[in-house]
Amino acid sequence: IPPNCWYPKTYWWPGKKDGWCGPQDLVRLHVLGLDEYDAVVFYDQDIEFQGDMRPVMRCAAQGYFISASGGVGEPFNVGFFALRPDRRLLRAAEIFAAEVQFTEIFGW
């Protein structure tokens, strides 16, 4: 979990094994800071590639952010994305996580 990150303290805390899945979801943020690479791809274990990934990597290396649409009612799917990493993106995500307002009724 990023430093100072908001999380639902009423039903999850560090060390609790069930409830909020933030720690497993937020681990994907680490790829944003891997700027020693020209491009990185994050994909969940339920993603199956159907062909050559080199075009995706080439586009990401040129600075494009590539992802898929979400599932039911989700505008964005974080189960797959490719990008040119930049530590500033990771820092921006950390700042957002520290500043974001969230409610269980309205979400982010």
C-alpha cells in the first residue's frame, strides 16, 4: 500500500487476510516506476495472449498507454495495461492514493 494511502480501516487492516483486495490490486502500481525499461506490461493471471505482444510493447515504448475496457460498468480494466514507465507516474498514483476521497456508497 502506498505511504499515507487511504484504505477502509473499518473492515481491513494490514495483516488481515480477507476483505478489501487493495494490497493485491495496488501491487500493480510498481510497474509505473520501472523506468529502467522502455516499456512494461502488467497482466492478471486470467489474461491470455492471442498472438505477438511486440506491437503492444513498441506502442508502449513510444509513450502510449494501452489498456482494455472494464467489465460490467467499469470504464477501465486494470487487469491488463502497457506503458512506458516513469517514476513520476508512480509518484502521482501515491499522491492520488493519499488525497482521494472515498465513501462506501459513492466510491472514488
